[in-house]
Amino acid sequence: MLTVNMSSAKKRILLLVTQADWGGVQSFLVRFASQLQSEGHTVLLAAGGEGELWQEARKYGIPCHQFRHVVREISPLEELRGIKEIARLIADFKPDAIHLNSSKIGVLGSIAARGSNARVVYRIGGWSFLDPQPEWKRWIYRTAEKCTARYKDTIITVHPGDEALARQLHFRPRSDIRTVPNGLDVLAFCSQLGTRTLSRNILGLPEHAFVFGTVANAYATKGLLDYLDVAKKILEADHGTMCVILGDGPQFEELKKKRDDLGLTDRILLPGHLNNATRLYSAFDAFVLPSKKEGMPWTLLEAMAASLPCIATDVGACRWVLTQGDHGDAGIIVPPNDNAALVTAMTHIKNDRDQRDRFSRSGHLMSEDRFSWDVTYRGNRDALL
């Protein structure tokens, strides 16, 4: 009798995410889908809305489907339409496995998949019920996550804190909850970094300025509006310092207006969305992530791989990422919503060259040892197969 190793059998895999606007999840999915295809699996990537995801997927020959009724905002009528739309796609594509990414699609997609025989894997980058928002909204998100956990075979969290919280709240998928951290192909990432001079020329930065860089879209959870108040104190204390924030998002116009109202138009650069943003970390002297909520931020891993000393708020996986390795700390952790602590940390980083060098070395080594793309890929693939 012939025995088939199901882990090596070729599968039909449906990858779902709520929105196509570009971010860490979308970048992960393009790479994940491409590598699954290279192993011979049949892949379909689906999302709602417009965004760079479609262009990037086409570069790698990844088939795509655009939803009409899967939207970011809460709308009961659109949720019902979205579930039906996802269910139709599942019926047409007939996947062996479904990989859900982000909170909204995690809920809608797992409900839509109930009538199928597909294995359902839910990868959550950060629990939405931890977002800074009214308690009634948190309750809705928490309840939705708990009620739909039973429709998922495996829940993948990206750091141990989120796994522990899921267990504490009694989320019970059919199989298991496991942690698979985000990871980078550090060699490939570093090979595409521009030189310091080239990156600064692209951004219009003076060669000798000290530059704090941030890569984040302007969502409320990223804390960028409050960060401008911190930046103002830093920049007023030293006229040789500048800040750069790469990204756009729903608060981008408000961010520009506040920057201009603070009189810092020439000192805080807001280039918006740039397709080559990941090549520009070389323009920075230090990296700052002032978030109010995170899962496990890809940008923090990228900054570490680029050998940048990092400052991040103590949310999500940030402390675990920066301080729990074998090579020493890769940066400074500060409390969220504490402008004074962030000012102190940024001042210390700027003034202590030896400390910056230690953080830089530790961060790069940790990005290679702890957060490799191979671990991320195999962890997610094996959960599907």
C-alpha cells in the first residue's frame, strides 16, 4: 500500500487579507505566496480595496482576487456581504487550506469557511482589541475573536505575549495556538540598502545632520501626532538634528498640518509613501517607533537588520524583540504615551556614540539569529500543510 506524505503533497492555498494597501502584512504575503508557488502549490491571494499589493503580486506572477465588500470599517451590512463574497470564492477555488491575515478577515473568513473542508490557519499580527479605542469596541473585537476561534484549526501569533493572552482569554481553535515570529532574509534585505549618501540624496537630507528615522503609516495606533511634540523638543535643543517619517495613511494630512503649525517644515520630512522605502534606512542614524499599539513590527526588524540603534515603546513584541536576545540589547524601550521618556531616550541615543554602536551590532546579530525568514516561512507553511 502506497503511503503519501501529506506535508509534501501539492495543495491549493487561499491567502486572505482585509486590505490591499501596502504594509508589513502585505509584504509578507507576497513573499509567502511566491515561495509557496515555487514549491509547486497553487496559490490565490485575495483582499479588499485598492493598493500596492496588486502591483507587487503581479511582479511575482501571483494570481489575485479583489473583494468588493471586504472593507476596513465596521459595517454590519458590508460584513454580511463580505462573508458571502468570501464563501463564493472558497466554493469556486476549492482550497485545501486557507491562510487568514488581519482581524477583520480572520473573523469573516473563518465564518465563510465553515462549509468547506479546508484547513483554516489564522495569523494575527496583533490583537485588535488592544487598540486604543472605546471599551465597547474592544469588547466587540474580543468577543468576535473568541467566538470565531472555534472555526480555525490553528491560530498563529507573532510573539509569545499575544499567544499567552489568547490562552488567558480562552481562545480555543480546533487544533492549537502557536507563536511564529516575523522574520527577514537579512542578507537579501541588506543587499538592497542604498548607501548613506545615496539614501540621503533621495530624501534631500544634509550629509552631516543627525537623523532620527521612522517608517510607519499614519494610523492613530502609530502615535505619530504625539511624536511630533517630542521631535519639536529634540530639534529645538539641537539644530543639527532632523527627523524623517516615511509612510502615508489616514492621518497623513493632519500630520503634515501639525508639523507645519509647529514651524518644523524643514526639520521634519514627510515624503509620504515611497516604493523604495526599505532601501532608505541607510539615511538614518537611529530608528524611532513611537507606537501606542503593535504586534511584532516588521519595520523594527528592518531597522535592526540595517544596524540602526532603535527606540521603541513598550507595546506588543517590541521589548521581546529588542531586549531578549543573546547579544545584548538592540535599543531602548520606553513606556507608551510618555513623551518625556521618549525625549530622554532620543537625547541619550544622539549623544552616546558608543551606546549607538553597541545597539547597532546587537540588533544586526539578533536579526540574523532570532528572526530569519526561513523560520517564519516554515512555521506558516507547516501550519497549512
